[in-house]
Amino acid sequence: MPAVALAERNEGPGAGEKYPEPPPEVVRVVVRITPQRLVGAIAD
């Protein structure tokens, strides 16, 4: 969810004006890392 939408949802209309939208050529990638196995003291 873009920062503008989050700000307006949480703070009200117009709150997202301080967060400019990035140009369309900007791509954001989210990488989620999840462990395949647990080792060490936490696995016991």
C-alpha cells in the first residue's frame, strides 16, 4: 500500500500530500526471507 494511502487512512484526508508518488519507472521489490530450518539454541 502506498504511503499516501496509509497516511490518509490513518490521519485523514490530505495527510498524504507530504509523501510524493514515485515516478512510474521506479520499481520497488520486496523480498521476504523465511528460514527453512532452525539450528542452534532456538531449535531445542
